[in-house]
Amino acid sequence: MSFSVPPISVSREEKKEKLSLVDSLEELWKKHLVPSKVDASVLFMDDVHYFLLAGQPDAYFTLRNSFQELARRGCNFSLVMTGPKLLFKDVADLAESFTRFFHHFYLEPFALEGTKEGMV
């Protein structure tokens, strides 16, 4: 990048850093969470099924490998993902080892009676 207004000319070399989810989360863990005495951190990803629609066929493997690597680096992150009921069936066809990495369970829609519980 350069800027020139005669008789002054200034140029600067742009750094092109490749961002890494694993490196960024490790830095967050070591610089901020550990000093704050945090034992574990939970990350939430909503509508994870859109990963495949984004043209990233290996996205599920990348997620699994990233969180396994974080554990190897001593970072205690848990990943919670949401998606449609068929998510794990569809993923099992693509990446069976990914489904073994997660413990899935289904949340049913809230019933009106359940939402009233605890209300005064």
C-alpha cells in the first residue's frame, strides 16, 4: 500500500495473516480465561447444518479436528451445536467419525405448560 503527495511518498507492506480458529481460541484460553480462573468454556454454534450449504464439504471434520487439537493444547472448550433433527443422520453419511465425537440429544419444542413453571 502506498500514498504519495509530492514531495512526500509513504509506502507500507501489508501483512497477510491467515486466521486460525484453533490458534485464536488457544490465545483466548491462555491470555484471558486461565488468568480469570475459568475451568471450562462453552461455545455455541447455531444452525450448523448450513456449513455444508456453504460449499465446505470437510467443515465437520475441521470442527472435530479443531476441538481435538484444542484439548491436546490444554484448552478446555466444549462445543454445543444446534441443527435440525436429521443433522446427525445426514452427517453420519458424510463423516461417521464426526458423529462419534459428539453426544447428540433432541430438544422438543416448549409446551405452554412448561413455560409457566416457576412463574408467580
